[in-house]
Amino acid sequence: MKSIYLTGLRQARVEEAPEPDFQSPDSVILKTKVAGLCGSDLHYFISESVGGDPVHYPCLVGHECSAEVVSNGSEAKKYKPGEKVVIEPSISCGVCDQCLAGRFNTCRKIKFLGHPGELPGCFADYFVMPEKNLIALSSKLSLEEGMLAEPLSIARHALYLAAVENSATVGVLGAGPIGLLLIMLLKSYEFSSIFATDRSEARVDAALRAGASWAANVEEEDIISEIAARQPLGLDVVFEVSGDQEAIDQAVELVKPGGKIIQIGISLPERISHRSSILRRKEITIINSRRQNKCLEESLNLLAEKKLKVDWLITHRFSPEEAQTAFTTAADRLDGVLKAAFVF
């Protein structure tokens, strides 16, 4: 089968690999249909270390996907071959203290699809997952919409963590796919004061299309003073979705006393810093968001109910043979790319 491997720093290519076999009686062999390039996949492409963890090449990444059931293990009986499904990429043990507390995303023995050293990813013709990690794709949704449910679930989880009413003033720093989905989600819940930033003009324009009430390019505007002119008391909550130190610093400046920062973006360096004096004086709460926790089905329902229109986010589609171009385009934000996807 065709598999897309990262073989070194900024190197991606298609290689032939053996087709996977059942990992357990409850596992399902799946055929990848549409797979999205996530920011974490791009991290593995542009850096040999992410958050202090080394990337071991070659690696098979990818976790955002819609797929088709090919065959079932002896104990997997819920789905029939040919059915279209969406994948919950995180496999939790179900018995550790975190799982028993309902915190499946911080499971002590978690394994994640396409995370180097844990599970081979979905950037391949076929892959294997437990039956419990599959959710049927509604006939109301396209394969591409189904794939976008996973990044939408990241945004939904972060919004749960923020625990704010729709009267809150909100900042979204980083208008990549998850930032844009978060803006759409906020708009669907009738938030009216949404301030968005990015370094890409295409993504600033996309933020306005997604529903931001104001958006600007951080390379061209003094966003601190511009937002302060519009919200002199500061913002109630800031979602930091880029992982950049500059954006993290801006979040601290922008949030009002007693406000919250939700850290969604993953930083490449192992350590980030904050201005402790401002954090203390403002008594700011910082909440780190890890992936998502049981938000995928809800996200699929939101999409099926047409609460959000998301298909325009996919601006670039690639075949597996175009792996190098796909990763380079997405990582370097070329050609106005918002979301890139592999079509198998």
C-alpha cells in the first residue's frame, strides 16, 4: 500500500508498505478517504524536536480523517465493510485514574494515531483502529466535512474549558484551521465580540469570513493598541492558537484582570515564558488545552445540523504522490493555503 512517510527534516515521500493486520479482535481495518494536514503533522515536518520530544524518522503521521471500513476483527461487529466513518484518534485505556475521572485526553497510557512512537498514522491507504474509536459518518456530511470534525472538536473542547457566556469579549490569536473553526463555533453560539490575529493576510481575511468582528495582521498592525482602542477594559478570554511566544505575550497583555487565557497552540520549544508580574497583578488564569475530550460526536452533530459551514476551509487537495509539495505548501503557508488535505 502507499504510505506517506516523513523521512527527515522537511522531507516527505510516498513509499510502499505492507498492509496492516488486525491488532486485536475488536480492531477494524480502514481505508483512508480524506486526511487533513494538522499543525502537529507540520511540526514533525519542520522540526526534529517538538516540545522537547525528539522526532524519530521515518515516521507515518496523520490523524484527521474520514475512512471506509474494509474488514472487522472477530469482536468488531458494529460497522459493516463499506460504511463511512470518522476517527477518534486517541486511544485511552479506560481504567487509569484519569480515565475513571472522565479525563480520557490525559489518560496515563494514551496512544494517539499518527503520533511518532505511539501509533502509525492515517496518511496511508489503510490503517487500523479499535472499533470504539469509530463514529458513523452521517449521510448529510461529505467525507471532507467528516474529516474537519476532528479539528472542530479541538475548538469545542477549548470553549468548554473557557466556560464563558456569549456576552464575553474574545480574542483568537492564530487563524489557522483550528482558530478559524473556533471563530465559526463562537459565531454559531452568538458571540459578538471576536478579535482575531494572524501573520497571513489570507488567514486574516478568512477570520473575517468565519465571523470575527475584527481581524488584523500582526506584521502590519499594533494589535495591542488596536484592540485596546475597541475594548479598553481588555478581553474576557483569549484563545492562543499559534504556539508562538509573541502571541503568548500578546495574550497576557490583552486579557483583562481576572480573565482567562486558553492555550491551544503547541510550541516547538520545550519551554515558553510569561511576564509573571502582569499575570500576578491581573490575576490571570491560564488553562492548557490538550486535544479534546469526547467532543468528536458533538462536532459531527453540529456539522450535520449545518450550524457551521466549513467546507471552504479546505483550499488545497493533494494526492499521496504530492506529499512533499503538500507538506511544504502547508508548512510555509504558500498560495494562500488555509487547510490542506490528502485525497486517497
